[in-house]
Amino acid sequence: MLGEWDLDAVAEVLRRTGPKAAGAMCVVQVSQLGGALARPAADSVPYREGAFLVRMLTMADRERAREILDPAFELLAPVTLGRAVNFVFGAGDRGAGLYDAGTRKRLAGIKSRYDPASLFRGNYGVSG
């Protein structure tokens, strides 16, 4: 999720993931956010101030996908707020950035109270 639009960074992402550059088919989607998502709410949806959601996919295996997509996402890092858990594909071992610190702490407390045996562990963990 991007806090603002960086035309130069997005143009470079498209150049690096284009058909002549990546060596594997890539899909890049940019969606403008706002509306109901931007309204404050007491829930576990972080980064409501996000202005854009960028999704990138490739048909490559995991190692090749990271070689292609990690540098592309790195270009957007200066304007990235975090990651949207509903749009994280194939990165189950990387939970960083899915929640802001306050939301993660609150969810970890709820998990500790209602799931101390960690029965619900097949997801992106929220341990403290």
C-alpha cells in the first residue's frame, strides 16, 4: 500500500517487469484506494490512509519470483506504508509489514487470550 504516488518509481517498476525485461510473465496492477477503506474504524485493517494498492504477480517459481519482484517492490519502498494481508500472494513466510505496531500488538493480545495453544497457525502470525 502506497501513501502517495511516485510516478518515477512506478514507471521503473513497469520497465523492470515488462515482457522484455523480466524473463517471466508478470502482472502489475495499481488500484486507487479511498472511500470506505479510508474511514477510521476500530478493527484490524491497517493503513487506511493508503492512497494506492500495488499488486505484482509472476508465474515463475518462488526463487525466480523473488528475484524479479523484490527489487520492484524495493523501488516503491520510500512511499510504501505496509502490505495488505488480503493481497499477499505466495509470501507466507514474510509477515512483516502486514500490520502497524499498534494493530499487531492488539491482535497478539487477542490471540494470546483466545488461542494460547496456537491452533490457528496456518496464517500470517501475530505473536507479540
